[in-house]
Amino acid sequence: MRDAAASRERILAAAARLFSEQGLKRVTVRDICRAAKVNVAAINYHFGDKLGLYQEVLQGAIDAMRETTEAARRAGAGLPAEEQLRRYLTLFVGRLLAGGPQIHKLIHREVHDPTPALDRLVDEGVRPRIDYLSGLVAEITGLPRRDERVLRSVFSIQAQSVSVFPNPVAARLGFVATPASAESLAAHIADFSLAGLRGLKRSGARKGRPGAVSR
């Protein structure tokens, strides 16, 4: 049993690395087995097939996303919405820069080259986070939660957050993000985003104006 458990963990580790680097379609069962140093029958034994293995790997990324969202909820519980947003950004950016590229790359590949697991990623990982942030943005701006400007604002905040992930283009332009700079980067994103959200609030958005969606 111990050998079987160790074999399963080696397969998961090898698959996570290969899927994040190349995606589901380009990685073969033999590639994974070779990297994990297991027999080719081991994947069928533990996971049914390659897709079953991929879904297991992606579930780990989904669980990490969900845990980050819940940790942000706990960190901001009972605080004003602006402070909750700051807490979320500090936690998210910190984990993004400290956790390594694998989870981020895996999710990025799933988004841009979807598999049958996409709905699970959206429903279990992405939607709870977007719902949480939408509630904060609606409270800060005074807009109805379903106003399209709320979702646009949430996507703007998220886009800023994931943009700090290290990449060759940013490095060539002189932008270097490290775990040590995570707190200051999160503070900048929060300041920038809150300034925009306060601007929306000052614009006096009212129900029925262009862009608003009735409840």
C-alpha cells in the first residue's frame, strides 16, 4: 500500500509539472510515466486514464484557489469593504509570488486551451472569487451588484493582480516582482483600484443609467 501511495504521488507531481508546461493534449501517458518512473499501467490503475489524471491535478489547483478566497474572507471578516479588498490583494499577490509558477501556468493553460474540466474550474475556483470581489466592489461603489461596471471593475483588479506574475516580457522591461516586493505591489494595486472605484462612486451612478442592469 505504501508503494502504491508513493507511486500515485510521483505520478501527480510529474503530471502537474508536465501539464503546466505543455498542456493536456501535448503530454502523453508515456511522458508522465517516464518522469514519474512508473509502469505505463500505473496511470490507468490510479486515475482511469490521462484525462482522469489531469482532472485530479487541476482539482489541486482549484482547491488552492478556493482556499485563497476563503482565507481572504476570514482575514477581512467584519472590516470595511475597502480594507477587505486590501487584505485580499495582499494575500493573493503574496501567494502568487511565493507559490511558484506551476498552479498559475496550469490554470492559464486551461483557460486558453479548455478541456472538459473547464466548467469545474469556473464553478469551484473562479466563480466564488468573482462573487466575493463583486460584493466588495458593489459596496465600495454603491452600484447594484449586477451592474456590468461591477464585473468590469473586478476583472480590472484581477488583471492587475495576475500581471505581477514573473514573465520574460516584464523582466525585459525592468519590472521584477519577487516575494519580498509582494506587499508593496499589493498596496499599489489596492491604491490604484480604490481610486478608480471611488471615482465610480463619485460619478453618482444610479439605477437606470447606461450600463446598469436591474436587479
